[in-house]
Amino acid sequence: MQTRCKSPTSIAAGAGTDENGGLDTLADRHMGNRLSQIATRTGDDGTTGLSDGSRVPKDHLRVQAMGDVDELNSHLGLLLAEPLPDDVRELLVTIQHELFNLGGELSWPGGELLKDAAVLRLDEALAHYNEHLPRLKEFILPAGTRSAAIAHVCRTVARRAERAVITLAATEPIRAAPRQYLNRLSDLLFVLARVLNRANLDGLGGDDVYWQSERMKRLDAADH
């Protein structure tokens, strides 16, 4: 039987973690069994299962936050399909795995999968890449190379996911790490977009694309 890729919403009920922060063996086996099915039909009633075995409506705040994180990870997958510097590629692959942990934690009320060290890694990456960029003197547009533009899309989805987690945290207990991770990640993706424009691996970039405030003033004046 064909196996499909599942988002963190499908992590097995009652999942625990091993010493490395991964799912325990029983949960791994349980999830493996679930992933072997193409369609479970259990969601036909408009509900979905969480990792603790409970079921909630698919428009529940928790599910919305999980979905935004899943969408973010998918956009990162699209970015990874572009030509990238090797170090950026390695970083983004790590981030994809950490986002899957983050989504898994959201699907497991009271659980903990995303480690504080993951937030620290983003802080270190942010400092590393930002150190080599010139200071901004003007706002920049989400444009340039294709990879930089996709990084900006990832950035905006990360902000939406962060807002969804904040909204959820207003109604249910949520650890600070998921919110902090998404906040740092959005900042990092802004910086990486600048890095990718300068890498210019598709020949469409080379520098930031600045918002031309004076140009807009001239255009507005010409309209009048």
C-alpha cells in the first residue's frame, strides 16, 4: 500500500519523546501504521485528531496554527528547490525538521517537542548572516532573485503562523518556545532574502530592491 506524507496533525496519540527529542518507539510504530493509509475518512465529519487522542473541529485555533506551520514548511520546501548556497541549504533543511517538531508540539496539548536549543540556533544564524550585510538605509521590497522572493513569502507565512500561535496561547497553555521560534525565523528569513539576492545564483538580483519613496512622490505629483 502506498505511503503518504502527513503533517504533524497525524502524529500518533499519546506520543512521548526519547532522549533526543524524537517520538518514542511505540508512537513511531503507531504513526507508521497510520501513514500506511491513504484515506482514513475519520475527518469526513469536519473534525481531526490530536496527538493526545482527542478530536477537535478542523477550524479550531490549534488546528489553524498547525496548518500555518505546515504551510510555512511547504514554502521552505519550495525554496529548497531553488539554487542556494550550500550553507543556506543546510540551515533550511534543519529548520524544516525543527518546524515539524513545532507542529507536532502544537498537535500534542501539553507536550514538548521543540527544544529551546532550536531557538538559540536561529539566534546564532541570524547574527552570523546579518553581520556580513550592509546596514539598511531604506525599506526594501520583497523582490530580486526568485529564491529571495520565495524567502520573503516564507517570512510572511512565518509571521502569520506566529500570530496564530499567539491567538491560540490566549485560550490554551502554550510554551513560549514555539512563539519565539517563529518570531526569530521570520527575522532570519528577511536576512536570508538579502543574502540570496547578493548570492545572485539565478542572475536576477545582486542587491536589495529598495522602496523608492522619492519616486512614489514624483508619481503622485504627476497624477495631480
